[in-house]
Amino acid sequence: MRGKSAYLFVIMGAMLWGTTGTAQSFSPDGAHPFAIGSVRLAFGGMVLVLIAFLQKKLKVHNWPVRETLLATLGMACYQPLFFMAVSLTGIAIGTIITLSSAPIIAGFLEWMVEKRRPTAIWWLATGLSIAGCLLLFSNEGSGAIDPIGILLALGAGMAFSVYTLVSKKILDSQPPEATAAVIFTLSALLLSPMLFIFDSSWIVTTNGLAVSLHLGLFATALAYLLFNKGLTSVPSSTAVSLSLAEPLVAALLGVFLVGENLSLLNWFGVGLLLCGIFSLTFSPKASAPIEKSTLS
């Protein structure tokens, strides 16, 4: 089960990401998404640094500088790109394009950069998961077909894929705790101007503090610790595909906590997502090393 546990760590991390939307729904009025994202990274970064320090996992040497900067940029760019895409295209289209493009982009990058070709089971499971994501958001309105918004959503998918691919390289020389601590601290510093551009007084309210702590402690620190721990043994393209557990959890929380309704088609999408995730996690071929490409 050692190999399977790595896949489960990735899924658990994605499940915690799925609580983000529900948590944000409890944030005070006037809390801008950009500011919420910045606070999330700031709280999460501080917690991760503390964990890495207490476990004596922080090292000042043997850091791959280029990969660290790329992963930092990927994480720092992801949230603003996603929020801007959603504002232009609507929640449904922005979310679908971002989440559906990320696994394909990750597989393509892994193929081009590492000369590794995803397995047939990866294509099947990823296809099922993407189809499930499409059906899950099928009743949330069409939104506006804004070319810039679509490009921003694709950029968000690219940013997350780059973060995942590059983080896996950093994990070759650094422990998961230190990797997450450094990347998120640097990302929080890059996004810190958002706290001054947008109103941040909501943080000191009861709801604001509770939301900030949840996003920082659980949806960021714990989530990415689990994700990075699993990423040490899971191919980056597979990890991004497994991250589609995020919209699955978000939808279920919306039903059972917020009181939203899912149509029969939406529930069919839930089933397809589960089939895709289970296929990646428990298929023997999915756990095997990724096939080497014949490209030179």
C-alpha cells in the first residue's frame, strides 16, 4: 500500500482544496477574492515555515534556485489568473477551462520536459474526470464567451501545472515540508501588495479570522503538505489529474452544507469523476512508472 498511499495523500490534499469555496462563502461582505487569496498564502506560508522549523527540515543549502523561482511564480500567478478568468467568463466556464486544461497541460509538459509519455490508463482516467467536471458544472450558466477570460483560465491551468511539475523536481533534494514552506512564503511576499490595494479590515472580524485560519491551516498548509508528500512518488501529470477531487468535494459540500441542489446530470458527473480518480489510484498500470517516450 506504500505506492497507493502516495496517491491517497494527493487526493486528500485536493479534497482540502475543495473546502475553499465553502469557506469563502462565510467570509465578510467586502472581502475581495484577491485579498482572500493573499491572506490564504500568508497564513499558510507562516504555518508551513513553523512546521518545517520545528521539524528541523529547513535547509539553507542545496536549493535549486531556478526551480524554486518557477514554482513560486506558478503558485503566485494561479489565484489572480483564476479569479480574473472567473470575473470575465463566469464561475462555470472559468472553473471548467482551468480545471480541465490543467491535467492536459501537465501531461504535455511532462512529455516534453521529461520525455515521459502518460500511460493509456492516465488518458482514460483523465478523460473520465474531465467529462465528470464538465457535467458537474453543466447547470451553472453559460457565462460570457470572453477570449481574454478563456486565455486567463488557460493561464491558471498552466500556472498550477508548472507549480506541480517543478515542485516535483525540488522534492528530489528537499523534504516536502521545506519545499512547501519556501514556495508559499515567497508566493505570499509576491502577492502581499494585494493586502494594501484591497480592503483587508475584514480579517480582524470573527468570521474573517475564522475563514483566514481555515484557509491557511487546512486548505493551504495541511493540503499542500499532503500534496507534496504524495508528489514525491506520484507522476506530476497524474497528481494534477487527481486534483480534480477538488471540484468534487466543493460540489458535495455545496449540497450538504450550503443547501445547493445537483441535477441528475450533475450526479452523473460526480460518478464519472469518482471513476476517474479511482482508476488512477487503484489501477496497477497507474501505479507503475510512466512509459518513456520514443522521442529523442
